[in-house]
Amino acid sequence: MKEKDLLARLGKLRTKSGTVETPLLFPVINPSIQPVSPNRLKEEFGFEAIITNAYILKKRYLNQPIEMGLHKFLGYDGAVMTDSGAYQILIYGGVEVDQAEIVNYQEGIGSDIATILDIPTGWKVTKNQASLTVEETLRRAKDFFKIKTRDDILWVGPVQGGRHLDLVTKSALEIGRLPFQIHALGSPTEVMESYRFDVLVDMILTAKKNLPIERPLHLFGAGHPIMFSLAVALGCDLFDSAAYALYAREKRYMTENGTWRLSELDYFPCQCPKCSRETPKNVLDKSAKEQEIFLAEHNLYACSGELRRIKQAIRDGRLWEYVEIRVHSHPALLTAFRKLKEHKDLLEKHNPTVKSSGLFFSDSEGLSRPEVTHYRERITKRYSHPKGSRILLLAPQTYNKPFHKASEFQKIQQVLKRLESSMLHKIHVCFYAAPFGVIPLELDEVYPLSQHDNATPVEDATIRYVASEVANLIMRSNYEAVTLIHDPQNWSDQVKNACKKSCLTKGIKFSHLVLKEDSTKNILTRLEMILRKNLSE
Amino acid sequence: MKEKDLLARLGKLRTKSGTVETPLLFPVINPSIQPVSPNRLKEEFGFEAIITNAYILKKRYLNQPIEMGLHKFLGYDGAVMTDSGAYQILIYGGVEVDQAEIVNYQEGIGSDIATILDIPTGWKVTKNQASLTVEETLRRAKDFFKIKTRDDILWVGPVQGGRHLDLVTKSALEIGRLPFQIHALGSPTEVMESYRFDVLVDMILTAKKNLPIERPLHLFGAGHPIMFSLAVALGCDLFDSAAYALYAREKRYMTENGTWRLSELDYFPCQCPKCSRETPKNVLDKSAKEQEIFLAEHNLYACSGELRRIKQAIRDGRLWEYVEIRVHSHPALLTAFRKLKEHKDLLEKHNPTVKSSGLFFSDSEGLSRPEVTHYRERITKRYSHPKGSRILLLAPQTYNKPFHKASEFQKIQQVLKRLESSMLHKIHVCFYAAPFGVIPLELDEVYPLSQHDNATPVEDATIRYVASEVANLIMRSNYEAVTLIHDPQNWSDQVKNACKKSCLTKGIKFSHLVLKEDSTKNILTRLEMILRKNLSE
């Protein structure tokens, strides 16, 4: 593993045909109707791995792939993964092989990564039905280890349970105890087709939480670039895409922003080698087969470009920022992203504490970021205000950071300097600031408290969060008085009201000054008066 | 003009060297150090127009471009625009030509689009200084018409004033009265370099509002794809980019999501023909000159790809959605986007009323959309509830739309059907819904009230808006009673409190039922009871 960000990681996966880098997309190969040859997928498009279906190979080509070897049969020298026919069980209700046959076949053809014959749960099933698929998959997973004979193949142990999260938990826990090298989350295709990305977030994170975290996780059947970044951020390492070819056959054009029919396009919203050389009008004049190949190739470029953007974002420590851009492509993705609020602790647990870059905060979704969770934990559980400080002086965030160096604070600093030093150390200055809440002056250069940019004005939900963090600080500390420099223009009355209420509850004195641009001098005079009065009491 | 969306338009601009399509980007050509030849810009990269600097041409090449003709001199047969040296005034404080000379020179070389010698205002100047630049620019603009001799050149009349919006207003109004074919907004470069996109929004819209709307507007010196979509949405039609080459010289890599140094890249976050064939590591091994050319070409692909995405978004009627994705690339862009709240009416004035597609609403910024403004105007000024209706029944939005066909409403409908028809017509059903506020049942299929998707949960600012719209309806109508089906899980107490307060003010009866998943039957029984009681009073 090279780098981590959120639950995502840049990693290496060693297969017998070479080492591949994750996150990784396996284009699905259908040997009988393949718009782009496996060889070109590697040489021209840079795909280091592909996936094909062992069940279909067996049915159509019998022993030929065994005799030739899978790689020679496909004309591909990268890593080849095979699926087992489980998808066909989901679609057609059953397959004409048993697990031993399909495991032996995959060993026979020499897959690099292979899959047991699991039973997909599907989407619209009752809990009882779902439970049966989980039990049968687990039974087969255990059986499998008695069947397998080769040790150089990476085997995939799928997690089932569908939208029934308790079943997903059970499935993940039990299959995680078996020595599979890779896990997979089954049947999200239908979840995605109905745009229930919110359900998918819960499914993925439930699986992640209960599987051995170091093993790669494959999200089966998730082949649209619109959701790669979110899934990677949640810890999915492997993807397969039949969509690039299926969409092409239906004359559909995919991008990380969404899908178009070719006939809807006046301009190609993409700069890939195909789209930089052609216009939709020209492509529509070509034969159906040429259109299909054009679209398949564009779709592949769209997928590989998106994966590179995601990898670079992980490398930059900016995956949150990237996902935030991407989820604005569809309200259903943003709805799913907002679900991360419920999974803050899991995100925080795995996210690296210090990154190479500053953070961008745009919307109140940023409150779910691991950095915010981490800081809250730290300030709540491991922080107490400087010994001897009796008065909390709360100042609003400044335009530039760190706060204590900003010009707005320099003015307040002048007032403080006028106080005798015996008084000064009784005053504790904290800033209230989006999105971290309350930041003691002595911490304001600690990463990332000054290393971030925020969109303004501060949103309601963030104001509310900051107000509650200020109140929490007052409640758990033993200040004797609180003085607030109140900035109604940017913070409404919420911070003030929260302070006032906590002071009332604690029975301590609360004073406030209202920040107005035109009367800085008066404010400073009043501030000095209040502080001196509080200190003399 | 072909299509419109927000203040953006797809248009055609006729020049003497051919018709070009807007929005249009002119790559800046520096004949002495040009990384990509003008001919390749057209043939390989598809740029229909370029811009070069007449002042520099005159200084360096004297009469040669006049003798050869500009197009032959540059080796380019598309449209060529020339700037006048105004940028050099801004940077170096002055130029060694007067306006007559540079106007004559541009006529002499045969520019297709040419610029008078305006005086750029710049960024950090006092209002007095700014005012002088506006006055002098206007004086020269008037003088110009006495100097010019050719009628086949499109002349640009620049608007100055910088961040002083009253000066921008004056400048735009006065120059708009002169018969220029094109206008330009001067000196936004420094505004953009300091990331004050919020100031830029005000500058652009102030210019737009006061210029003849049909004339194309050029945003001078705005060459980074990160802000094209926002500027186009605000009505900028023309851009020039020296950045593609300047950034390349500094080893910087630009995308619609931001800028990287080449040395920071492990992966190319792009699928352009350059980035699909190389890795950053390979490019870093090349010579400095090769690196520069690679980056210049990538930067050009990044710009042209982004312009195609924008054009397709205009064509789809989805420019708002596209800008919303893009502004999440940087908090300063989102801050600027939030400024549109102050310009709702201008956006509404020019936006087409009906589009070919449904709308996506993600964040509360969506409340500034022209469709929301338009609906609010209509419902406030031109709507009154059905004659004879006495009781307002408010139901929450449903999962599927139109509301009156959704299963949640069907249950309520059953209660209504149990009432005698003489009672029924006294009840007026409205839905409270994000983001449009309050939607009378009889209107719920009118575009776009059912043709939109929203991210959930509904954000605070949107809840507040909906609550205020519900209150407004009650205040301006003459219902005798209001019954609210209250959904505290999704709407907190705000809608309820707003209803209650308005009813109290109006002195009419208010009742409410609390929606809970487990007691639908009780709710319906109570609903019938309340309605019958209200109707019998």
C-alpha cells in the first residue's frame, strides 16, 4: 500500500501475471462480441487487467481455453480475473454447473483472480430470501477450500446480504475469517440502476467494517465513472465494467458527470483522443458498428481518465474534495454523500491524520470530514484551557489564517497588551470558526486548523455546529466569565445565544460586544472595560 | 443565437475570415515564442480563432505583418483578433504608441476583431484613479470612430472601472451607446489571481446589465478552465488564454478542477490525447522544451474540452447543474456562486422559461435558480386559490412526483373521497416541497414543478425558504382554516411554526397532524375528523 485517504488506498496487487495497481478497473471481456480487443485494452488504453466470465467460457468454448490457456485464448498478457456465473444466477435464476466444476475450470484455464460460485442476493428480496443467499454463499465459501488445488490464484470471497445490513455484517464477518485474498460486495448493480447510492454507501461501509481491512474489496458490477470516486473513498479497490460495452451497444455515452444518448450530443463533453478528433454529427453518420466501437472506446477513456483523477486525488490527500465535486453530478449521489454523516467515526479511524495539502471546505457536508471528527475528539477529550485562565474571550474567525496573526485580531491584541501581565494570563483567547468550531489561540497553527479554505457565507448547519462546540467548551471548562465578540453579520445570533445559555446554566457571567465595521475604537474601549471589570470581580 | 441558458448563449459571430461559434476561446499567440503553431491550433486542436497583440507585433515586426497580411504572417486562416497594448499599459504603466497609430496598424494588418487603446483600471486602485481610466477609455472610444477607416473589422469597446461597480455601470452604459460590435470587460486578471471570483461576479453582472445584451462580451485575460463555466453562465461569450502557454512555461498543468505543478503529478488527471499516452514520470524525463510543449498542448485540450462540456450543458439546459459541479473545485468559486443570490432577478429575466430537461437541485444555492424565482413571482402575483375553497390542506412532498399521483398522497386522497362533494370543493390541497415552496395540487404537473430531482435531506436554508413561502400563501389568501400534515423527520418544526404564526396573525384556525410511519390509519381518521369539523364550523 502506497498512500491512503479516507478509506481509499493506492495499493499493489500481486498476481501470477504481474503486479497491478489499485484502485483498478477490469473491463469485462465477452470473447464472442468484443468491441475492443483485449490486447488493445492493454497497449492503447492502459488497462492492466481484464475480467471475463468462466461460466460462459465453459459453456461456449468448452475445453479450448483450458488447452490454450486463458491468456493465450484471449490474446492478453496482463492479469485476468474470472467471474463464476453468479451473475447469471441472479439474472436467469440458475446455472448449469456446480461449484466444484466452475472452481476446477478456473484453475484449469489459469485465471489470475477467480471467484467462487456465490449466490447473489439481489435487490427486491425479503429478508428470508436474502438470508438464504448469505447462508448458501458461506457454505460454498467453506466448501471451496476443500475443492481448490492451486495456490497461485487469488480467490475472491463475495459478501452478500443486499440491502439487509445485518445480513451484510454477518456475511462479511464470516467470510472474512476464511483465507480469501480478495473480497467482493455482491449485487450492487440493481442498487445503482435505481440510483439508490445512499443504500450502496451503507452496504459498502457495513462490509468494510466487518471484513479484514487490508484485503482488497471488489465492488461487483459497478462500471460507471460517475460513482467510482465515492466508492473508492469508501474503500472499494476493484471494479469491473461491462457498462462501457453495453452502453456503447445502446448508443450511450458515459462520462464522470453522467450519461447521454449519442443523438442528444451536439458537442462531445470530453477531451479524450476519440472526442478531440470527431464531432457527434460525424459519428452519427457512421455505421452502427463504427458508432458502437467509437462509443466503447470513448467510454473506456472516460473510465481510465476518471480513475487517474481519483488516484491523483488520493496522492494529493484531496479525495474528499474530489468526491465533493463529483457527487454534485446527480442529487442521488449527493444524498449518498450526506450519509457519511452517520459514518464519521469509521472515516476518522482510517484517515491519515496529517496530509500534504490544505483542506477545502465548501458545504456543511464538510462537517463529516475525518479531520473535523478528529479535532472534535481531541478538543473534547484531551484539551483543557491554560492553568490560571479565568475568562474566556471568544473572537470570530478572521479572513486570513492563522487567526492570531490576522489584522482583525491584531487590534484586539492591542487591548490585551494594555492589560497588566498579571491580568493577561487570566484571559484565554479562543476563536470561533468554520468548520472546526472553537480554536484556542495557542493551537491555531496546528494542522489543519489554519490550513484550510472555506466558502462563505458560512452555512446554517455549520453555524449551528460551531455554536454547539462553543457551548460544549464552556460547559466542560471552569471559566468564571465569558466575553464574546459577536459578529451578527456572519454568524447570526446562534453563537451568542449558545454562549449565553451555557453561561446561564453554569451560573457564570456572560458579556458580549457587537462587531460593527464603523466603530472599532468603541468596541476596543468597551472590550478593555469588560475585561478589567471581570478580572476585578 | 441558437440556444440560451441562464445568461449564457450559443451564438454565431460573423468575421471577415469566417463565422465562429461562441462561447469561444482565443488562444494567445506570441509569434516569437509560440509552443504550438497557429496552424496546428486550428487543424489539430480545433480552435477557430486566435488572438495576438498588435502593439507587440508593431514593435517587433514593424511593417512586415502589414505587407504579408496578418493571416499569412501568422500562418492561420481562421479569425484573428488583436489586442491593442492596453495590457502593457497595465503592466508597464504605458506604451509607446497612441491610439490612432494602433488603430491604423490593426486596420493595416487586417485583424478580424480589433481593440481600441483603452486604459485598464487594475485591481488595487483608488476610486479616483479608477474614474480617470474610465473617463479616458470613454474619450478614446468616442475618438476612435473618427479614426477608423475600414468597415469589415469588428471593433471591441472595453468596459473599465475595476471593482468600483458604479464606475463599471457608467462605463458600460456610455460605451454601450457607441456602435461597437463587441464589448469586453477589462482587467479581471488580477481579480482572478487573487481568487476574488466573488468580485468578478459583481463586475461581470454589472457590465452585462448595462450593456446592450445582444452584443458579445469578451472577458479579457480569463484563460483558466476552472472559471469558464461560471463566466459563461453570467453572459461572457469570448475568452482569451495566454495561460495555456504561460503555465506550460512554468511547468504547470491546468484542468477544470485546478492547477498542478508537473512535479506533483503521479497520474495525469485527464484523458486528453497527450495524457492518455504518457505518464508524468516519462514527461519529467524529457527536455525542458519538450515538457513545455507537452504541457501547452495538454492545457489547450483541457480548455477546449471544458468549452465543449459547457456548450453541451447550454444545449441541454443544464448549465446551472454544470456550474454547480465546477464551483466545488475551489471554495472561492463557490463563494462567488453564492453571490448569485443577489442577482436572482437578472438571471430570471434572461433564462428561458421551459427547458428540455428536468432540473437537479443539490444545495440551497438552488434557491437562486431562475426557475425558483420565476415560480415565486408567478405564485405570489398571479395565483389565487380556487373559488369556494375555504380550508387549506398542506401535505408534505412525496418521494415520487407528481405529488398527487404518489402513493403517500393516495392515502390522503382516500380520506378526501369519503367527504361529500359539497365539502370536497371547499378544501384546497397544496404540497410543501423543496425547493419551490408551496405547490397547489392543481399545478403540480406544470413544468418544472414535477420535473426535478433533489438531494436529501432538505437543507436548513431550503426548509426556511419553504416555511416562508407557506406563510406567505396563508397571509395573502383568505382561507378560513389551515390543516397541516406535519412531517417533523424531514422538515423539523419550521413549516409548522410558520403556519401557526401566520394563522394566529390572520386570526384563523390552525390544526396539524404528525406524520409517523407506524400510525397511518390513525392519522387518516384524525384528518377526516379535523376536516369535517372545520367544514361544519
